[in-house]
Amino acid sequence: MSVIPTVATTPVRRRAVAMLGTVAVVSSMLMGSTVLAQPAYPTKPIRLIVPFAAGGTTSILARLLADRMSQSIGQPIVVDNRPGAGGNVGMDLVAKAEPDGYTILMGPIGLAINPALYSKMPFDPLKDLAPIGLYGGVPNLLVVNPSVPATNLAEFIAYAKSNPGKLNYASNGNGTSSHLAAEMLKSAAGLNIVHVPYKGGAPAMQDLIGGQVTMLFDQMPAVLPQVKSGRVRVLGVSSIKHSAAAPDIPPIADTLPGFDMLVWFGLLAPQGTLSAIIGKLNGEMVKALNEPAFQAQLVGMGVTPMPGSPETFSRYLQSETTRWAKVVKDAGARID
């Protein structure tokens, strides 16, 4: 009687199993070496694009955060100012950059405002950029040249109404929060004031101090030093409540009920950037924002830190885009 050999004792089968085992081991080694061969991030300086001129709030806050993150991430984070088109020039540069983590954006509130404000956008903020994390929120201050015969908002409104079309206001550029805040004020108070756009907050402030323009809305960190020095006169803060950094400045909403604008900032990368890189940058950012000394510095400037996950920022950007579409429509602002 013949005996049928079992699978385990078949020589051919044993050789096949041995070969498969060898292949599995080699494959595992190759996969492991591939993972180990991936370079650490970052291995060179990171460029942080600020879509406005140097000297403004966006640039000031970008440099503060870049300094903090550079200390722990192991590479310099270099701020690169690329102003123009209400921030669209710099933001588009990042949207079209190589998604390798070495070109990132200090994203302003214009990411949510501009799609409703501009008839043509060179990029889609929700599709072409990957959120890293929110940085913080800050109110605008309404300031005027000291020669203006008004010490509060009600007096300024009366003065502007008695001089229709004769006053002008500076902004940080078409489509910026500085521009839109002034348009909200004009709409709410029924004013006729001429818009003079600049390529950032610093040149706008220079001309306000020099008397070339009458009025300016700009973020508190950039404006508060000028207020304290007496170079400009402050009439109100754009947040619905008083700011802890300057509790004596009245909210515009005290005179124009419902007026509310909080400007926010965040970091973003080109869409397609590896999640591991996004996670690394978010972790370093959150660590910096949670440092007690850095938090105190920001709060003293009027900035509320807003550390969180990329997913939280993504949801916030979507909701803000919806919100500002209505605000822009109600204000009647439009840029072709």
C-alpha cells in the first residue's frame, strides 16, 4: 500500500516555503531601510511667506512665531514678505509652491474674505492650501490723524457727514481686513469717505501720521505703539468687547451696535504636503503658543492665542469663508 506524503514532508514544498520566507525577510528589510532612508524634516531653512509688507501686524506676528519655532525645530524659519492684491500675491505663491514643507504661509483673514471680494481668484484657499494651525486673533483699532477735530467715534461720524467725499481712509490693501472694516464702518454709519489702498500697514500708517490720509483701521499690535506715542488718535476697537491689552479703548459697537471684527492668523502649507510634515509643524507651533512667556507677550499686544489642530483650523476656515461671504455682500464691497 502506497503512502501519500504530507505537505509538510514534501521536499519541493519545503523549498518553496523556505524561499517565501526569504523573500518576506528581504522585503521587510527593504521596507525598513526605505523608512530609515527618508530624510528627517526639516533639513534646511523654511521660508515663511507673509503676504503683506514688512512692519505690519502680519509680519510682526510672523517674525515672533518664527523665532520661537526656529529654536526648537532645528532650522531657521525665514520670513519673506510678498505683498500685493490684498494678500493674494503671497498666498498664491504658497498655493503653487512645491508641497515639501519648505514654503509655508502666514495666512491672514483674507483667506476667508478674498473669495467673496475678488471677482477672480488665482487660487482656491479651501482646495489649494493645507491648514497647519491657527495662530491667534486680534482686533483692529480705528485711528485718525491728530489734526482731525474728533475725540470719539460719534464726533468723527458727525465730522465726516459734514464733509462728504472730502475725507479719505488708508487701508493695508484692497481686500484686507483693514479695507473691509472701513467699508463696514461706512455702511453702518452712512459715510462717504474715499479709499486709498496701500501695500501694507507700515506705509499706510506712515501716511496717516504724515497727514496724507484721515483715517485707518489696522491690527492692534501694529497700531497700539503709535497710539501710546501720540502720533495717532484712537477712536475705537473693532471687537465686540473691550480688549485686555487696552481696556480704556471703547468698542465701536458701543456707538454702532453689532459692529464686530476679529482678525485671525494661521499657518498653512501647499495642498499635498505630507501629513507627517503638517503634524510636525503643528506640534512645534502649538508648543510655542503654549509657552507662558510667549502667551503673555502676545496678550500684551492684544493678541489672543488660538492653538489647535490642523482639523480645527480647517473647519474654522470653512465657517469663516461662509461668514465673510455674507459680510462682503451686505457691505457691497467688490474688487474686479
